[in-house]
Amino acid sequence: MKAEALPLTPDAAATVERLERLVQREREGRLQAEAIAERGLRELYESQVRLALLQRITDCANRSNNFSEAIGEVLKEICEHMNWAFGTAYRVEGEARAVSCDAWYTAEPARLFPLVEATRERTFHSGEGLPGRVLRDSHPHWIDEGELATSFCRRVAAASCGIRSACGFPVMIADEIVCVLEFFARTAMIDKDAILLTVTQASTQLARVIERERARAALLHDALHDSMTGLPNRTLLDERSRAAFDRLPESRSGLAVMVIDLDGFKAINDKYGHHAGDIVLIETARRFDQALTASMDNQRRTSPTGWHGTLARVGGDEFVVVLDGVRGPAPAMDLAGALIDTLKAPIRIDEELVNVGLSIGIAHSGPGYTTVEQLRQDADLAMYEAKSGGHGGVVTFSESLGNERRYRMALENELRDAIREKQFTLFYQPIFALGEDRQLRGFEALIRWNHPRSGLVEPGGFIPAAEAGGLIVFIGDWVLRQACNATARLHKRLTARGLAASKLPYISINIAPQQFLQPTFSAHVQRVLLETGVLPELVRLEVTEGVAIIDPDQTRQVLEQVRSWGVKTSLDDFGTGYSSLSYLQNLPFDTLKIDRSFIASMDDPKSRKIIRAILDLASNLNLSVVAEGIETMEQGALLREMGCAYGQGFHLGRPLDEASAFALVLPESDRTGA
Amino acid sequence: MKGVVFNLLEDAVVREHGLLAWDSLLELAGLEGSYTSLGSYPDSEVIRLVDAASTALGITPGEVLRWFGRSAIPLLHERYELFFSPHKTAQSFVASINDIIHPEVRKLYAGAGCPHFHFHDLEDGRTGLAYQSPRRMCRLAHGFIEGAADHYGNRVEIEHLSCMLEGHPVCRIALDWSH
């Protein structure tokens, strides 16, 4: 028996339907798979291309030290990558302006000409145009075809170049927008996410370049400006003044240099501290800058091609103004007046009000100058001349000042030779007790310069030059050592002859202020005492009041120190300088020396009153007194009557060379051996 | 030829003539017919498919290509809407072929040999389109342009000024969008 087949009556139509659905599902599955694969391929491709682009942009950013160098290449890379028609950049100036930096790229300059022209050299204010909107909002903006055709401010130019879309991007450093990038395309900008990703990363690289550029500019600025006042420093001033000098016409006229020094600045520093000094400098710089700007503005109103001034701080309290393009001496003089006026109002330091004065030296360029440094030196000299007057003010360099300078410089050079070749010699002027027996009590060592051509030169002929040239320290040291040596030798001989120590003559040695205020001075004195073996008690160091004026604290310290070793101290030229009683009270002196000018005018009762007062004062302070410059017997007698114990002068004994001077105290038989 | 072209052709044939028509066409052309958009296939296979369709439908291969181009546009729109949406007119869409569409095609299919269309202004105000390709498929381009016009609701008049199929070195097509 044949089994019946299963009743599978295939419905052909249904099967076809099923198969068609199956095919359709397969088809759709394939399409989906393709779409997924295509998306992956597309993303892979785009990220590869984008990475390559960013690599090129990063390389470019790493190579470039300045923005203008990098921006052109970055714009080109982005435009080529995006297939955009035109790219340009704006630097942000201040807070509200995007200024075209005339950097742009287009593959078709001729076709894009109208838009390039409408864009380069443009400035957009915040909110204005596409760059202005990016600037205002600090985020990207897109402009599509519709907006481009209706409200875009460069729409005519854009339309004539076939532009259909535009976008703008900020370049940010932290929260600060520093640059705006703007791109135009002749097609719609579709994949905004991809564009954003790419341009944002390019912007980051550009921001790095700008940051580096800023760091370099800051370094450069620091190198060329004074950090405290923000003014140009010596380096920048030198650069500018050299450039200005090189531009001068053949007549070399048109440049003026003003050297300005603050009077009383050191006293403020000493009294209130460096912080106060800094406040004074900063305020002074501010007022100078204001005055200079006002002067320049003022003259520009009358003449459009006026002078230009550069103010610089070149040293502690020294400022320089270089005036370029001046006609005649008036502008510099006027400016000097303005600077002095601007410092008339006191400067506030915390609760105190202080005043500083100015010494200003001016020099004008002329045919005699071959370098700006010479001009500067002459202005310096004029400033010192102004300062030496004591009350500041303005001095313009003149030929006679120049002659003086040349003479002084020649003298300085000769003095250098003299120090090297030991052309100095010491003379000794005896100092006597003014009593009946007129006993010789000591000598004052006085320097003479045994000039190879001029013969013996008195100190007045070279000490000022030595002081100005800083040579006084060397000369002073030589005097100190030489005098101590000679005195030690003398004492040795006298002691050998049986003279009691109490009868030995002392040596009085002049110490210049510069020498005295050297930080190593007291140590140096100690060394000389040790090395020469002179008795400290028989050494008197004479300083003038000037020392105490310059630095009272240090003066007191040094005086105390040398006195602790037994050395005596003497205040020279008393009565001529500031003669402040407070100095006398606070400074440890043993002796006062009445200045020769009072002795010379002793006929005048006024002088006698002063001498009387000095003697009373000295007596009260327990100081011995030596009268200098006694030239007549009468003067000597009168001083003795007034109670002055000691004196020196031509009448008593002229300064003599060592042998002759010491002969005064050596026994007859010994003199030839001196 | 990129597989996507075969897929589009299949879709167009299926849409107009039914599922089995594509199978018949493959049979006529003597082809296996497994095409995926990710692959590349010999140009000759397209030509054999077009020739088979030409024989079956009794129209020239050029007419087949033109029909295919025109029919492919709605299919392309389904697959790649992003190429269409930025444009408001067919003219704008067509103009973007070199700069947008073909670069995009190259992103998907590395090494795709996309033709370059040189657009220029003709003296009579029409747009000139010069095309030169060993595939000599100017009729496909013709169809694409018509399809684009259909899609955007524009009218275009297309004239072949010269044609490689007629022995000219280059195909020159004039487009008149002014209507």
C-alpha cells in the first residue's frame, strides 16, 4: 500500500511572495551593511585627511615665530582642504576691533579680487559684519546663501565672486579672543561639525604662535624697558638715539640730549627706604612722561613736522630725553622747564610728602659731533655743572664747558700716569701749640704733585680733577700709607734718641669723602696701621663736613671704628660748610680745625665772634681746636688770647719736604741722616 | 566601475520593471550579478548590462543611460540626501558635482575614477559642460541633469554640441536653465 504523500499543496504564489520578502530583507540588510561600511570609510578618510592637515598646520606653527609668517600658510591649508574660495584673518586690537592683517589666501586671486579688495585693510567693530559678530560672541558664525544675499555687508563683492557661504571662527588664548578667521566658499558649507573640528584645532595652533610671539615681545620689551617705570632703558635709548643721530643732515643739527638727575633722591632712599625711592622714581617717570607728551602735542598743533622725544631711565635716578627734529634751543629749554615744574608738587609716600629737585644738562648736536655718545657726554657734563651749583636747574653745554672738560680729561690722564709713576710727594706742615714755648705738636701731611713739566703742583691744581675722575681713592690711599710710613720712621728715630712717647709729634692726614665712604676704608686704615707700625694715637684723620652730609650714619660708624683703635679724628675746614651743630654732637671727633678764611679775616669783628663761638662750642664738647692759616704774628697772638690751643700757618711754619720738616724735631746731629 | 553604480541600476530597473526584470537582465548579459556598493567591477559589465537593456527594450544604449541617470537621481537622494539639501536649484546642485559630490565619492571609494566636468559660460548665455572620459557616458550625465531638474522642479534644455560617441574628441553639452 502506498502511503499518501503529505498534503503539501504548495501555493506557488505564496511561496513567491515569501521569497520576494526574503530577497527584500536581504537587500535591505545589504544596503544597511553598505551604509554602515560607507560611514566608516568616510569617517576614516576624513580623519586621515584632517590629521594630515593638522599635522601640516602644527608643523607650520612650530616653525613660525610670528603670526604673520604662519597665518598665510594656515589659511592656504584650510582653504585647500575645505575647497573654500577665500580665507582671511583679522587681529583683535583693544577689546572691540578686528583689524584685517592683510593675510589672505585664494587659489583664484583674479576671480576673488572684488572680495579680497573689500576685505583687506578692513576694520570691523564688535558686532559689525561677520568678523565683528565672532568678536562679540567669541564663537563661530555661519552665513548661508540666503543671508549672504540679503544682509551681508560685503554682499556685492561676495556675489560678484560667486560666493554662496561664509564662516568666521575665533582664535582664543584662554578667554581672550586674539584673532578672527574668516572663510568664503562658492558652495554651501555642509558638514559644520567637521569644519568646526578642523578649524578649531587649526586655531589652537595659531593661538600657540600668537602666545609665542607675545612671549618674545614681552622678553624684548623687558630687555629694552626699565621694569620699574616701564620707560625705555639705556639699550633702547642708545639704539634710538644712534638711529636719530645717523639720520641727521650734514650740518648735524636737529638733535638734543637732556640728561636729568634727581636732587635729594639719595636722602629720600636713606630716610624712608628703597620702597619710598621706588615710589619717587615711578611717580617722577609718570610726570615726566606726561609733560613730554603734552609738550609734543603742544608743538604739533603749531607745526605738523615737529620734534619727537624719547624719555628713558638710564640709571638709579637718572633720566634722559632725546629730542629728535628740534630747531634751535627753545624746545629743550621749554621741556626742561616743564619737567622742573611737574616735580614742584610734592610726591606722596604713604603719609609723607617729599620734594625732589632736578639737575638738567642739555647738549645740542652740531658739526663738531661724530657720535651721539659725545653729545650724551656733553649733556652729562652740563648736568654735573647744574648739580654742582647745589640747587639744581638747567645748564646747556657750551664750548667753555667743553674746554674745561677737555682740560679736566687731559688732567685726569696725566694723573693716571702720575699714580703709576709715583709722581706724588708729601710735604709736612708743622702744627704748634700756641703757648709761650710754641712747641711743635704734629704735622699735617700735604700732597704735592711733582709734575714732570710743570714742577710741583699744589693740591688745588689737581685734587678736584682727581675727585671727579674717581682717582682720589688711589691718591688718598697712597697719602695715608706714605704719611704713616714716614711718621713711623720719624718716631723710631726720635724714640731711639730717647724722646718720650708723649713728646712724639702726631701726623694729621686728609681723607677725601670718596675715600672715607668706601666700605673698606676702616679695614684699610687698620691694615696701614699694622703694616707701618705707626702709633694709632699719633695718627689723626681729617675729614670735612661734606662726608657727614653725604652719609651721616656711615661717617659715624667709621669714625667710631677708627677711634676704637686709638686713631684721632679731626673735623677739617670747620665753619665753611654746613656747620650743623647736630653733626658735631653726633659724630665722634677729637679736634676741630677752624677754617683759614676766618683767620684771614680776623680783623673783622664778625669773624672774631665766629671764632669765639667755635672755641666755646669746642670747649663745651671737649674738643681741641687747631686754627689753620695763621699768617701773621698778630693772628697767632690773638688766637692764643682767645684760647685757641693749636695752630698752623705760614707764620708758624710752611709746608716742607720730609727731610726739612722732620729736621724741625730731630736733634741737630741727626739731621743730615734724614 | 564602482559597485554603487550597479546597485543604482538594479534599483532603477527593479523600481520600473519589477524584481525579476533585473534577474532577466543579468541573464541576458550573461553576468553573475552580485554587486555591493563597496566593491569595484569591470566597466565592461555595465556596458553589457546597458547593451542587454538596449536589446530588450529596443532603444539605443544612449537612451538606456539617459533613462538610468534620470531614474537614479531619486535613488541617490534617498541614499545621499546631504548632497541635495544645501541646494535650492538643480543648477546649483549640478554645479557642485566636481567640488562636492565627486570629492565625497572619493572619500567613500578610494580610487574612484570620477569624471571631471568642465563648466563654462557659453556666448549665448547657456552653461557649457565639457566631458571627456574613456567610458563615453555623456548620456548618463544628461540623464542625471534631467533627474536633478525633476528633483528641484526646474526646467532644463540640454543640447549635445559635440559627442565622443560621434567621433568628437570631447563631449560638449549646452545647458539652458533660463526657462
